[in-house]
Amino acid sequence: MRADPGVVTVWSDIGCPWATLALTTLRTAARNRGHEPLIDHRAFPLELFNWQPTPKLILDAEIVAIAGRRPELGWRLWTGAEHQYPVTTLPAMEAVQAAKHPDIGGLAASDQFDEALRHAFYVDGRCVSLHPVILDVAAQCDRVDESALAEALARGDGRAEIYQDWEIARGPRVQGSPHLFASGGYDRHNPGATYHWTAPPGKGFPLLEDYSTEWANTLLDQLDR
């Protein structure tokens, strides 16, 4: 899986807590060094793989397991009405892809937008399935041209990229959400996390035995060479 020098390619779903944990770890490590990471977001659309929305009871269990060990994330369980819970993350991921266009903001803008959408869901409890919510989150991102994004989404921009990514992700190289690739041969699925389910998802619970953040520094060291 080719990765451009200085760029971390991350395959993930916005509705995947493990991916959001990995991205937060990577961004935090880079900011501690005084810079923003350059991340190219690629879609690993769980609902297309699984033919169903990612079940809330599974996400809730994973959020509790992760946030219990990493409370600084500020994550909360969904407190809104159940009928307002996001049934799909495809529109949000399409918008992140559309934001890569130079007229909207480019790669750095798409990452800022991805981070803001994840914060909207995991911390603020907003329904990121909704077009107006997506655009409202975009308006809070100084690198994103919200008007240009709105026009792009009205044209359907970003959707084809999601399905192209899905086709690639069905191959053997991308193992799940998240999977990170970078120049120099970096290739890790869900780095830093050691966990297992006590029983099949939906019956048991995820037990996060350990989470090491050192993988992010290793990756950044490799990028800085």
C-alpha cells in the first residue's frame, strides 16, 4: 500500500471508536512536537461491509472500554433520543473526502474536518448523519470553505471516493478500521491497543488490557527521517 512521503494514510470509519482513538493519539503526539500531522483519510465503511448500521450496543461497549482507560478523551455515551442516533456515517465520510479538493481546503482541511466530526459525535453527541449538522461542523473549521463544500456535496462529490475506497479495502492489505500506512513500510492495524471481547460482540464486552501511545512517536520518527 503506497504512501506519499510525510503523509500518514489512515483507513477508518468515523463511527469506529478504535479509529478515533488512534487518530487522537497520532494528532496529540504530532502537536506535542509542534506541528500538525498530514493525514490522508481513506474510508473503511463498516456499514457497507456489514450490510447494517454499526450496532449502538457494540459502539457503546467500545466507547466505555476506551474512555474508561483514556478519560482525557472526553467521550460520552449518547444522551439524545434513540431516534436521533446516527444510522449512517457515509455522509460524514463523503464530506471529508470532498474537503480534500484544493478549492475546499485540501488534505489539511479534510483532517481538521474529520477531527471536528468525530468530536461532534463522541463528545457533543450530534447526529453526524445529517447534512445540516455536517455543514455546521464544517463552518467551525477555519481551513474548510463551507460554501464550497456545500456546493460540492450538492453535486455528490465524495461519494464515488467512498465506494472506490471500499473496493480497495475489501482486498487483503487493509485489515480493518483503523489501518495506518506510511512511507518506509509502516503498516499497522489498530496500533497500540491490546484487547479482546469476553464473548462475541453483542453478548460480551471489550476488555482493553493495555493501550500504548508510543507507536505514534515511532511513526512520527520514521516520517521525520
